[in-house]
Amino acid sequence: MKTWMAAIAAMALVVTGCRSSDPELPESNLPDNVAPILDREDAVDVHSFAKPLEARVYHVALDLDVDFEARRVAGTATLDIDVADDAETITLDSRNLAIEKITDVDGNPLDWSAGETSEALGTPINVTFGDARKLVVHYASGEDASALQWLTPEQTAGGRHPFLLSQGQAIENRSWIPTQDSPGIRQTWEAQITVPTALTAVMSAKGVGEPVPEGETGRTFKFDMDKSVPPYLIAIAVGDIEFRPLGLRSGVWAEPELLPAAAAELADTESMISAAEDLFGPYDWGRYDMIVLPPSFPYGGMENPRLTFLTPTFIAGDKSLTALIAHELAHSWSGNLATNATWADFWLNEGMTVWAEQRIVEAVYGEEAYAQQVALSMEDLNEELGNLEDWQKPLAIDLKGKHPDDGFNGVPYDKGAAFLRTIEAAVGREAFDEFMRGWFQRHAFSPVTSSMFLEELKQHLLGGDEERAEALMLEQWVYGEEMPENLVQPPADAFAEVDSAIAAFNNGGTPNGEAWSGWNTAERLRFLGGIEQDLPTVRLAALDRELELNDTGNNEILFLWLKLAINNRYDPALPRIRQFLTTQGRRKFVAPLITALAEDAEWGRPIATEIYAEARPLYHPITTRGLDELNLLADRNEGKESAET
């Protein structure tokens, strides 16, 4: 372990130093495998302090110790930089980092200063680099680093060892890596990570060699990512984990207790990779491994290159939720290969990925599965649009003055996919597939913007035909608030049997348990989402009894059932609500349910107050950031004070 670690544990940002005297270097040392910065108006990232056209980071080398007791990582980040002729300083992004010093590679101090802190964006670090083209930042993460979640042994499946996981999207990685934290500033990277001997470290990069013992208490793992990536895709997990191969180029990491179930659920991964390559072109990342994390992970999955992070809530025992894997795999092209240059164009990552996910599902599971996925996507979008403000409805949105998470809703996902399906229907699949393969190849390992996509649609797909472009309503899709009139609807008969069952139930009929048992997950979700949502207790009891909803092991179905139960104050579901909210932290599930409880002042808020106080230590900081605004903990404290007096 590094001896200076304890010394900087309580440090705040301070200013130090003088200049280095590195030998003179060429004007530009940017490698061929790193994309240049886009010099376009819609590529300016308002969520980064960096000025990359003046000076940019293109490679990061981490040398870090993981300290579970102090709940921080500490060590050095060595940054390779490329600078314009007249540049004298480079600006990095940071959030609550304890910086000891910044030097050149020979240890000579460099002048640096911390700028004004923004609650949303963190603190800019301005470094005067002189002749140096490598900066060495000596630092530690803050105890409250928003990208990192530190789990106690009791919060893991095994219950024996602690666990660390990271979540970098959208602007969280600046809380543990001092770099330019913008998706438009792609960087190669490497790392050596020292962890306690009993634990294993994995990262979103190729492992290099075997772990090296560090005395009697630690092991050092080395990693290398020679493809340039947006910095939010640098990810780490440390815990008591084991690996099981799934095929020649895929496998899964998980705690030993979860590994058999995880491997069984992921058995179709190789088939999905082959289907994706047939659709979108070669898989350029080498391996496609996954890690099933403890249940606190805030998302269904995170598409970290070479190592997708997954929630255990997708494990249903019957592969019924593996569309999640198709989605994260599709990001290997849409998002990781060609990446939104700013978070205002998040749809270029997610809308393309939903479209690609649905195509993979079709290739592996058939046309009916595809039609049902598309129909559910449109159903979700229609519900989402009714709850959003107008500024949130375009695909390319204005996020000035807002946190990137403010644009995190169903629009970039489902409206983006609907846009691509509409173009596909207009020009034909063969032509559109060829165009999309070309899009990914032309912009491999590069940032992209909405205007670039529209330009290439007109040039490469439509051959410069302005009338055809106008008929497709391209600008309205991307920049407009209303759904364009040329929207292609999903097949009307995708859920014919289920829709008949919905109509029968809504007309007073009893739920049909026999029919339910023969439906797939998509059909069950359609039924629960389509029936009347305002139901008396006797009707809810009949649903629960006939369909065994409280006992389901499918978390997507359970979520819709518990949402229905909360909206109708169904007391018999309360034990299951408590169990669900205190054993997993997937934001998609916990945020709507806790919010729905909290907004019901008379019945639900006291329940939410009690559950949130118990569950909050399990949740990732990304999840608690929004839920804390409900002021449930304040309610609980007030209740305690009232009881004591």
C-alpha cells in the first residue's frame, strides 16, 4: 500500500508548486487511435470544465490503492495531454478530490489551482503545464465519491467480504479520476489496482497478466484499454467474485453464490453476439464479459466495454428478461463505438441501442418477440410523454444549467428507437441496415452529434434528395416536441390475445390464471399495464390470487404489480413492497415506487418514510440523489423528536 495514503486522507484542495522543465516535445503527440475533438457548435459540452480544443487528455494511467476502511481510492493518475500551440494551461474535471500535488513525470511540481465549485459539475482544476506533456496527479477520492459505492459484507450475497462498484455515467467518474470527464474527449487508459488479498479486481479493460502479491495483505491487478473510450466508461468492481466462461469470447463474473444462476440466465450470449455482428458489423472490443453485481447497482445494466455491469434483478430463472443483455451488447456499437459528444444527444446512444436491441431480439427469438418488444416500447413512450415538460420531449434537448440526469427519461430511448424504425420502414430494411453499419464504421471510436447524423442520413441514405428528407420530417423528430405524423406504429395484432383479456377484465371479468400461465413476460407486462389502474381491493385480491403476483420471481412483473398495489392502497402487498425495496436498489424500480408512496400523504408517506430509512444504505448515490429530495429522512427525524417529547 502506498505510504502517503493516510497522510492525504483528510486533505482538501490546496494550491502548490512551480513549473517543470521537461524537454521540448513535438507540437502534437496525439496518437492515430484517438479521435480528435469535434469543432462543432453542438459538440460543446456544457457539463465539463475542459477546453479540449486548447488542451486535451488522450491517455490516463491509474495507479491506485483501494481502501475499504477509509472508503476511498488513492494514488496517482498520469495524464498524457495534447495541446494547441498557444495553450499554457489545461483544465480538468474533479469532484471532491483530495489533491496532494501535480507534477511532471520526473516529480517536478507544476502550478495548479482549483476553480470555483459547482454543485452539479464539481470543481475545475487548472494546471500550468509548461513543457510537460505528462501530468501526474497525486490524489485520493473523497469519502462521498458519487461514482463509487462501498458495500459492507452484509450487503453482498456472500456476506463475508466488502464490495466496491463504480458507475461513471454521466458525469460521476470525475469523483474518482481527475481527467477531462466529457464523452467527446475520448481517452485510452491503463490501470494498476491494489486490493486486499481476499478480493478480486475487474475493470472495463483487458486484464494484463496475473495479480501480483503486495506483501501479506494485498494483490495488484493490471489492466489495459488500447481503444479510446469516453471517460464515463472507465469502470471498476472489487469483491469476492469468480468467473465462468459462456463461450469462446464471453463469460460472467459474479459472487460464488450468484454465479450458477447468472451463467444459466446468460446462456444465449454467444448467439446474441453473432446476431449483432450480422446486423451491425464486426465486434471490435475483443471479449464480451459481464459481471452480475450486488443488488444495489442502480441500473439494469451499464455498457462498460469488455465488461457489462448487470443488476441481479434480471435473473428470473427462465431467460425471460435477457432483452437487457441484447441492449447492453448493442451498446458495443451504439454508444461505445460511436458516442454522443454531449449529453444533450443522449438519444444517439440510447435510441439507437433500443432499435438495435429489438433487432437482436428478433434475430435470436423471432418476429413475434420483436413485434411485442416494439409495442411495449411505444406503450412506455406514450405514458412517458404524458408526464414530461415540453423541453424534455425533443431527442436533442437543451441541458444548459441542468444536470445530465434531468434528461434521463424514456424519450431518448423509445422515441429515438421509433425515429429509426420510421426511417427503416420508409427506405426499407436492407438500405437502412447498410446505412447504420456504415454509420458505426465511419465513426468507430469517435464522438458524434445529432446534426452529424442528420447530415449523413441526407447524404448517404437519401442521396441528397431534399424532398424525401422533408417527407421523413427529420428535423421535427430530432428537435421538435410533438411526435411527428409519420410515426410508424407497431403491429396492431402483436398482443391480440392479451388485449382481448384486458378488455374482458376491464368489463368486470375475472383474471384468467390458465391463460396467464401460458403467456410470456412481454404479454404479462402488457396485461398489467393495460388493465384499469383504479381497482377496488376485491379486484386486486382476485388478481393476486389467480396470477400469484406477490410470489412472482420476475422483477419486471413484480414492479408493475407493486405499482398497481400502491396506487390503490392495497395493504396485503405491503410485506412484498417492503421486501422488494429493501433488497435491491435498481433506480428504475425503487424511485417510482418510493415516490408513489411518498406522494400519498395519508397512507403511503409514513410507509415510505420507514422503508427509505431502512433501505437508503443499500442504494447507490445516483439513486439517493433524487430520492433525498422527497425529504423522507426529515419526516422520520421529526417523527422521532415528536415521539420523544
